[in-house]
Amino acid sequence: MTQLSAHSSATHSTSPETRSAADGLTEFDSPTFDGAHAERSIAISRFDEAYRARPPWDIDGAQPAFARLLDAGLITGRVLDLGCGTGENALHFASHDLDVTGLDASIVAIDRARTKARRRGVQARFIVGDALRLNELGETFDTITDSGLLHVLSDREIEQLIRGIHAALRPAGRYWLMCFSERATHPGPRKLTKARIARLFQAGWTVHSIHATRFETVAGRGFEENENAAAAWLVAIQRV
């Protein structure tokens, strides 16, 4: 789901291509959602089920924080959007003439992303794939973006993902991470501190900045009632 300082919430209208009978709440909206922790990732089946409706992060457009990064010239070259969901970030990058691949393990999400790309006439590649097996792509990228993937994984799978991202990035390539911070109050994803992020990205990485932001969410889900519900960190990380 980026910016160089905190930003306030804004609402998004529902467009015809995202509106459906499945526009209702998902388990990810629940204040008692039993999500990821050190020993367990959130299962892909739960994401498939959520994408049959409309999960709260599936807004009409790119996450504003990532749109600002693009405007600042910080999303460049060949781009891989990990955990791309229904493709809004990837489509936004591609609409600005970048070579973009969106990858997600949810077949439901990728089907919707491909439909959006066709309807909008945007050239972006969307593939169903396991972010923990990036070596199977056999490709390298200049920029990898992650809007809410790493924080749904267990400790073991976080480490596996980071190794895969390092291998898939070209030398000096950038990884832009957006994840829940310890201020976030909504359950589900892991809450990561600055110190934890710094520890995760030591050997082979340079962490350039960690700034406070928040995930934009679908209006009317209750997240806007608490400004910290989806509090996040935006992290600029470079492959050494």
C-alpha cells in the first residue's frame, strides 16, 4: 500500500470496475481478526476469500504514499510490485511508462488486476506467483515495491522473502516497504518497530529512511474513526 512524511486520510469513491455485489465487509475488517504472528503467516486462502469481496486496503487507485514516491522520481526502471493485489499500485506505475510486473499468490486478485489493465488499456504484466520463490522468475529488477506483504508473514517467511528480494534486485536497486507500525491498532498484520526493521535489513542492505505514514483504506469501514488504525512505516532500503 508512499511518502516522506506523515499524511492525513482521504476518502475514495467507488468506480464501476471495482463495485460489485461482493463490495461488503471481509474478515480483514474485523477488530478481532486473528492474523499473522511470529510463528504463522496469513494463509493465501484467506486473501482469496477477501478478494471475492473487497478488502479494506483495496482502494480506487494507488496508495497515495506510493503515488508520491513515483511523482518524486523514486520508482524507476523495471519494477516488481510484490503482493500487488488487484493491481492499483502497479497500474499507476505502468500508466507512467514504467515496465511493471505485479505478482500475487491470489488468483482472484490477479484476475481482477488483469481485467483492470485491459479495461484501462494499460500495459502491465500480472502473474500468479509465490513471493517466497522469486528465484523462479529468473528476472532482476531496479525497484521492488511492497505495500503490505511483508507484515502478513511469520518470522521465518519474512527472512525468506528478504533473501528473495535481495537476489531479485539489481545492485543498488531499491526496495520500498510499507508495513504496519507499532502504533497501528487494527489486528491482522504484524506490527514492526523501526528497530526491528533495522535488524531485518542489516547484511547486504542500507536502510536510508523510515518515515511514518498510514495505509489508505476504503471509506466507510471504520478505519477513519481512528487515525492510528492503519498506522505504518514507509521504508527506503537499498541493495548493497
